[in-house]
Amino acid sequence: MQLDNSPLRAADISADLRKQFAFLSGGRGDNGSPVIVFPEFPAFSEITDREFHNVLTYLTSVPSLSSTDVGFILVIDRRQDRWAAVKGTLLRIAGSFPGNLQLVLVLRPTTLLQRTLSDILFKFNKDDFKMKVPVIMLSSLTELHSYIDRSQLTQELGGTQEYCHEKWISHRTAIEGFALMVKKTAQALQSFGTDLAETELPNEIQATTVLLSTHTNKRDKMKEDLLVALGQGSRLLESINEPIMHNPDHNMNQDELENLATVQRLLSQLDETERAFDEFWLRHQTKLQQCLQLRHFEHNYREVTLLDHLSEKLTTFSEVGISPAHADHIFSELTTFEERVCVLDRASALSQEGDELIQNSHYAEDSIQPKCCELRALTESTSSSLRARKDHLLKAIELHHRLERTSKWVDDGIYLLASQPVDKCQSHEGAEVALQELERYLDNAGCSQLTDLGSIWTEYEGVLNQQLREQVEKIYQKQASMQEMFDKRTVSLKKLAAKQMRPVQPVAPRPEAFIKSPLNSPGDSLLRPTNMSERLPSDPTRLCFHQGQQQSEDGNSRHASLSEEEENLAVLRRHVMNELLETERAYVEELLCVLQGYASEMDNPAMSHLIPPSLQNKKEVLFGNMPEIYHFHKRTFLRELEQYTDCPELVGRCFLQRMTDLQIYEKYCHNKPRSESLWRQCSDCAFFHECQKKLEHKLGLDSYLLKPVQRITKYQLLLKEMLKYSRSCEGADDLQEALTSILGILKAVNDSMHLIAITGYEGNLTELGKLLMQGSFSVWTEHKKGHAKVKDLARFKPMQRHIFLHEKALLFCKRREENGEGYEKAPSYSFKQSLSMSAVGITENAKGDNKKFEIWCNSREEVYIVQAPTADVKTTWVNEIRKVLTTQLEACRGKIYTYTLQISYLMYKSKLSSFTTQKTLKKGEEKKAELPALDVSSSSSPKLAGKGE
């Protein structure tokens, strides 16, 4: 879509222009007015307002300002149409023509009925067109020629002018593209010239060489762009002049002449720009070359002192490396060493200079002569040793890269085997496709395959050590295993492909069968244990079908009455859903890339030498639970989200059903400070650079470690957007609940990040209950001793405290800012004091300030005056503390009520037991009266004792 302040270009509306419902033929009226022709176009009523406006806006912008100021002449050809088409065209032109009008000529319908109707209806409807210019109804081309000369009209209108619409569009597109290229080229040259003028000359040879090479490459690129632009302009000029080249008597129309002048002017600008740039570059290049010569001259004196270390340094390049990266690193060092060895030539020249000094009777002849001999001997021995060592190392690098290619080829083959879907391979066609994939993969092996171990031992005998031999054997064995797997899979697929498939009679599905058939989608088993299962089907696709069936039973009138706003909202919901799915897929791919490209490489023995000691065995610290997050999104969440593609307004259900699983992000965020601290310690190590190079990532690992934090935050933004466009939909409540839950997870993560930053607390924070709120406040304290009130020394200067409100306690901490970046800059909190919520009271208003409230304990012996940043924050905290105190009070009342019931029950039980005892004693006394005295004395005593016990 074009911006309001940017002009339309032919390339932007080429599809609209090619419909040719209006075109600029290049003709002119007697007073120079440009002629716009509306040819016969039966589908004119189907042209949208946007297309109509864009085409006319563009056509009126093509002629020069002097021509457009005169006004346009419109020729509307409706000879084969009806009056309704004439009327519709005039109404559109009257309503949205963007330029000045000089005259409107209408070739009315030629049939008798339509011509009569047009004459009558035009008179009655003339005022409806609201045009300030004359509208003339013409009956024939002859009448048209009386207003516009035939030489200015196309052949369709009885004129002699040749016009090709496709050629006109091609010329306009090319001219506008060329103008844009000229503008960009001029801006690039100006910017490059500014950079060159502001460049400081370096003080080193290497830096000067690199600078000269860089500037030269940029200059060459600029020259190439200039040549491309000049070539394009020349070809465009030839294309415009092509009619004259074929027919010298050809007369260009006004539009063609203006196009020709425009291209010539742009070519002239390019020529001037090129000349100015060449002059500037010549001065700048001479300046850089002189600087480089100076640095070489200064360096010759210092380079000679390095010769004593060359032979010793060369002996250190005896390794062949254990991996391609290691070997390349050694070769890079050797190359650097070789560049330094170039000073041997200068040393030889210096020794010649010394000989010349000796011949010239230098006073230090005894010192110069042995040094010159030493320089010549060192130059010869070092050069031969360097050549031999370089050839040896290049051979080792060749072997390493060959093994790497083979290993990658084997890994890709195993992945191909694993990625072939089993269900699709059961069919004849699927087996054929899978078999072709395997055959094609093996055919494309090329040089990636190790053919014979014997040839490798012979070819690389000079560089093979024990470690390299084991590596070659291991990869060869791995290749053999993969080949065996391919053979087995090929045999199985050939058997499946050889089976004859039974012919299947295609039958149109019945809607009833579609409704009753079970759907093997994740949505079938993801219902929440609430009444939502009664009002929503288990699968979103089934829901869409159910809704469509029910609406069809109500009649098509409901569909016809859908407002444009509802349709727009549906489109917006689909856009949000597409963004959710696209970003989810990209997120899963990024996680997989990080896990394979970094985490797995930490366990790769070939990369172990690049891992610093501080990073070893720290994979879980660096990546946290990223594997768990990846598997959840790959295997579960992404698949379930895709089930809601056709009914995005119900996607809140998916989030609600997986809200517990999404809490795995809390664990990842808890580990993020440790991960970032470890990253900052090891970010410059060769391991990370090598992994990033293999993955071809422009960003470092730290950017990808931040992806999970960004993703869980992105969900609440997408849910907000979806809820905004689904207020009146059935799933709005689920979206709101899902958004609230996601925000709850983010709040829990944020609160927990603050909690783990508390230092100095000796107890267990988990015993304090759930963290309800946390924030920074200004705090004053007052203490009572006896009847006197004691104020702190800092009474009039408040303490800054960060308060954590738990279910069972209030924690007062002092916030301390840390130095560093990222999570290392996160604040820490020094514990100062805690108050048990069971002993806390609250006063809402303190000292008449609407931002202050009091927290007190021990009958106001300790009073804490707390000032919030705003009155709203104070109100929120007071309400939350009241909720905690109210909950405690209700719990206390419940305990008292339970205790009272227990006491009442015990008292009732005691009274019942006493009554039973008295009744038993009374019966015993009645029996004693009937028994002999001896029996009573011998039997009653033990019973009484038992009763007493």
C-alpha cells in the first residue's frame, strides 16, 4: 500500500493499469490539454474505488505541470454499452477525478433504444453529475473529430495515432525505476564521499592496507552501480527512440517527447556525478598510497628485530589439529607467521645495505658483518622450513574437511530416515516417494562418501596420527551403519511399493457422517473440568462445522445481515492467528537451532578443545530447561494451536488447557541470571564463535537465549489483540481468562526474580506463604517505651525500603543497585526486618497524607509509617493487607468455633459419664443389702478401686 505522502509509481499499480479501463494515449487538445481515454470496458462497474482512484491519480501525474494546469480532456467510449454504464462512469469521474477537467466527451450508446434513453435521461440527470465543465454527448466519431484532431486520437477512435498500452506501461515503469536508481546512486556517492573525507589515516601497515583495499572495493562497487545505471538509461533512451529509428518520419506525441527529455536529463546528471566522484577519488587514493609507503618505510627498521624468533616459532606448528576448526586455526596462525616471514626479503635487502655500509668503510664493520651473515642464513633456512610445513598442514586440513563432509552427509542421511513419516509410507504412492528420496540422496553423495580406507591411508600417510586414524575409522564405521540402514529401508519400501493397491470408489461424504465421526485431534482430550465442556465442542474444527450447520438451519438471512465491521473483525482475528502460528513455528525452529548448534556441540569431543574450563559441565546453567520448553512447544503446543486455525476466537481454550505446562517458563527465568553471568564470562571464547560461524547466525547466542523470555511476553500481546477483535464472540471469556492467566505467570516470574535477590534472610522464604505484592516505599518508624514516644533519628528523612507482602509476614528490605549489564545490573535486596501478619494492624490514613498509611504491631509500640509513590498504589496495598488480615480473622474464628464445639462435646460426655456412674453405684448398694456382709467386704473393695482409677 502506498503511503499518503509518496507518489504512485507504475510498478506499484501495474495490475490496475493493465486492465486498461483508462489510459493516457499521448494526444493533446487544441489548447494542449492531455487526453485521457476511457475505452469500451464491460467490467467497468467491477473496478474498485481504490483501483479507479490509483489509476486516475497516476495518469494525471504523468504529464508536465504546464499541461496539467490547462486541464484534462476525457473521452468516454460507451458506444457498445447502455445508459447505466454511461451514468456510472460519469458519477465516478465527478466524485473522484483528481485533476483539473477541461472537457468531457461521451460517445453514447449507438443502439436506437439506448441512444434515445441516453438523450432523455442525460437531460434529467445532468445535475446529478455535479461537474463544473461541459459534458458533451456525441453520436459518432465524426462529432468527436470536431473537438479533437484525428492525429491526436487512437485508431479505435478513428484517429491515426499509434498506441501500445503494454509498451506505455513498460516505458513508464522503466523511466520511474531509472529515476529512482539515479537518486539512490547519487545519495550513495555523496555518503561514500563524506565517509572518505572524514576517515583518519591509520598508523600501522596492516590497518592502512585494509583501509585502502576497503575503500577501493567500495569505489569499484560504486563505479559498477554507475555503469549499470548508465547502461539502463542508454537502453531506455534507445527504446524510446525506437520508432524514429525504424521510421524517420515518425512524429512523437507529447508524452513521448516528455519521456525522452526526462531520460536525457537523468543521464546528464549521472555523467556529472561520475566526473565529480572520479576527481575526488583520485585525490583520496593518492593520499592513502602515500600513507602506506610511509608506514612501510618506518616498519623496515622494526621488523629486523623479529628474525631471532622466527625459527623457534616455526617449530610450534607441528600439530595437524583434531578438527577442521582447529586445523584452520593452526593454518591461520601459520599464514600470519608467513606474512611476518615476508620481512626476510627486507632483511636480505637490509643485509645488502649493511654490505654497502661495510664497503663504504663503516666504523661498525666488526658488528655489522656477522649480523649480515646471520640474516642471510636465517632467511634461507626459514623459507624452506615454512614451505614444507605449509604443505603438510594443507594436507591435514583437506582430510579434516573431507571427514566433516562425510560426517554431515551421514547425519543428514540418518535424519532423512527418521523424518520419513511411517503412516505415509504404508501406501503405494508414499512408499514410491520415500524410495525415490533415498535413491536421490545416495546418488547425490558425490565426494562426501568415503570409498576406501586403504586409499585414505595411502593418500594422507604423512599427516595421519593415532587420533586422526581413530577418527577416520569411526566415521567410516558410521557411514557403513548408515548405508546398512538405507539398504534395509530400501528393501522394505520396495516391498510396499510392489504391492497392488485396491481401487477406491470416491464417495461424497455426508454431513451427518462428518459430524458423528471421531476426530483424532488434540482438542478431543483437552476439555477443562468446567461447564465449558457443555457449551463448547471438544474440537475447534468440529465447532466451526457445528456453528455453520446451525446457522444454515436458521436460514441464509443471518449471513446476509453480517455487518462490514464483523467481517473486518474476522479478518483481523485471522491476521492475529496467522501471526501467532508463524511466530510459533519460527520460535520452535530457533530453539531447535540453538539446541543442535550450541548445546549438542558442547558434548562433541571434536569441539572440546575450544571450550574454556569455566564453561565445561555448565550446559544446564547456560541453557536452563530450554530442551523441556522446546519439546513442549514442538510436540504439544504448536500442534494444538494449529487446530484453531479456522476459529481463532476460541484459541483461548488452548492456552487455558496448557496453562500449567506454560509455567515451565518460571524455571527458565529463574535460571536466566546465572545463564547470563556465565555467558558474559565466556562470550569471547572460540567455541561460541565456531558454532555461530557454522550456523551462519548474524546474532550471538545471548540473543537466542533471550527468545523464551520474549516469547512468553509475546503471548499476552497476541491474546490482547485477539481479545480486542473478539469482544462479541463466544470465546471472549476464555480469551480474557487466558490473558489473565498469562499475566499471572509473568507477575509470578517477576516476583520470584525479586525474591531470589533477597540476601541476609536466615529463614526459609517458602514458609512465609505466597508472595502477594512487592514494591518500593518511603518508611518512617516510631517506637513507644513506657508512656513516651521515641522517634528515630532519621524521622524527618525517610528510609527507602522495598516491602514484600507474604501471606504470613511482611519483609522490609533495602534495595541495592548492582553494577553491570543485563541481569547482572538487576538490584539485590538486603533483609532488614520482618513482621508476622498475625501481629500486624493497619491504619489507612496517616498524618493527613493520602499516600501514607500505618502498619503497627504490639499495641502500637512499633509503628511504621509507609508512603507509597501514588495514592492508587497505597489503596491497592491497604486493600491487599486487609484481605490477609480478614482471612486470618476468619480462620481464627473458625478455629474458635471448632474448639468450642470440642469443649461442649467433652463437657456433655463428662456429665453423661457422671450420671452413669451414680446410677451404677446406686444399683450396687441395693445388691449389697441382699448379700452376706463377708461377701460385700470382699467384693466391693476392688470395684470401687476400679471406679476410682
